[in-house]
Amino acid sequence: MASINVPSLSLNQWAGDRINSSGVGKMEKKSFGFGGLLAAALIVMLAGVAAAGTISPALVLDTYMDAEEEDEAFADGDTLWATSQDGDPVRIAFLVFKEMVMLADQIESGELRVRVNEVEAPGEVTLYFYDMAVLDSETWADLPLYDEEPLATIKIEKEGWASWDATSLVKKAAEECSEGCPFTAVLVAEGDASIGFASMEGSEDDKAVLEYIA
């Protein structure tokens, strides 16, 4: 983000020049006092925006949906599954995050990190975006119509932390959820992959983290 340049002339010098160059003295001092406070507040506010740094929306819910148990909800499970058979998803994981606080053009980059705690079959997992929150009661029968555009794909072969480039995800969230709505990261397995991810029902240290730099 561009830096904010403040003139080297001090506020006191600027006020003195205005007072000395006019004949109104006290009126000029009073006017500057109000205007100077506004200018200082604006500089502080813009400096805060420029130094926003890394922001992490809170994870508020996670779940998965299973085609073979289409009327069952799994939001209270310890593992989130993303599984495909012959290229067709049969279990899909959903991570719901709190609203964005930055505009899309203020965001430089984003990253989603999710801990893998079981690998039934290694393979690729793709990140998708859904512009609403998934409810803890939703099942495969209620499967959300998430955005069909794939945002990032990684190959997972072992347990540990997995990371996706989530820049497109957070920018989409900032654009489409500008009124403060929650949004969802969707994890879909490819081929015959079957990967289990740690849910927020387990250890606090293992739950998914979404971060972006602004």
C-alpha cells in the first residue's frame, strides 16, 4: 500500500504563517485549531489503514457433507472430509469465516491453512468460494451452489498443514460480501483423493486459519 507523505513544515509554523500574513489574529488561530485537529485525525486514520498488516477473519463454523449419508449433518465431527470417486465429489468440506473488513483493491495476498489429520487416499484438493454461510444443520440434500470457478489446487500426500493461495478467495469475499456477510471456503477433492482435515471441534491449535495482507 502506498505510503502517506506528510509535509515537513510543522503545524505550528503553518499556523504562524497564516496568522502573520493576515490581519485577523485570534480568528485565524481559532479556525486553525478546528481545521488542524481534523487534518491530524485524517492523517492518523490514513496511517492506520496503510499499516493494516495481516488480518485473520474468525472461523465461525466448519462441516462437511456426504453423498452417501445425504440427510446427515457433520458440523460436530472432529474430522472434515473431502473425497472424490472417479472425479466426482462424494464428500465436501466447508469452512465458514466472519465478514471481511477491507476492500478488494486493498488486499495484497491471502492464504488458507488447514491441518490434515488423515489421508485415506492422496491426491489434489481444490479451493472454491461460496458467498454465504453454510449452516451446521445443512446436509448433502441441501448442498450449497458454490462458485464453480476453481481458485487454487494443491496436492496432499501426508498429514500436516496444507496451504492454499487464498488471494482470489478473500478478494471475492470482499467484493461480494461488502455488507459484512460471512462467507465460506469450499474444499473439493479431485480424482480418487480422500483427505481428512482437523475441525474446530478439536484442538484450538489445529483449526483452520485464513489470513490476508492489506
